[in-house]
Amino acid sequence: EHFTFAAEEGDLLEAQIILGDIYRRRGGEGDKNQAIKYYQRAAEKNSAKAFHYLGVLHLKQKGTLEGSESVTAEYFKCAADLGYAEAQFIIGESFYYGTLFQKDLNQALNYLNP
């Protein structure tokens, strides 16, 4: 209840991240949508963790968020560029194997060895 107030009324980044984490872990469809809502608010404040988990949720729920793989890639890239290590690994691996991005070994190395 306090986190919801802080996230909604106080617009506090940490409360938005915590609520996003709580709803993401619950696992229900409505919970995932709530997680997306709070992560999107946190992403507006350039939260690397929020961008990362928006990418994760987008991969798991194609169609819940607008767009396709390019949206997923953009979320992960934003998180990686903000220094989020898990996202850097995912982006590096994606460049290496050519999954979310066109295969590019130089870019892969840039993200895998920041």
C-alpha cells in the first residue's frame, strides 16, 4: 500500500521498481501488465533495471507491449548502455549469434567486455 502510494502519487523511482519486481514475480497476466506499467514509469526516468525487465517481459509476452523484436532489442540496449550487466551480456550475445541484431562480432565484444 505504501509502495503503491509512493509509486503513484510520489512518483518515486525505487517504489516503481519494487512494485514492478513484485508484480513480475507473481506471474499472473494482470500482474505482468502491472509490472509493465511500473517498469515503464521507471524507464521514463532512465532506470537501467526497468529497461532490462521490460525487455525480459517483452520476450516472454509478445503482444503485451507494442512492436516486435526491435522493441525487445531496444529495451535491452537501453539497459546495457546504462551499464546494466545482464543486459550487456544479452546484447553482446545477440550480436554474437545474430538473434536480436544482425551478427557483428565487434559489437559483441564491445558489450561482452565493457
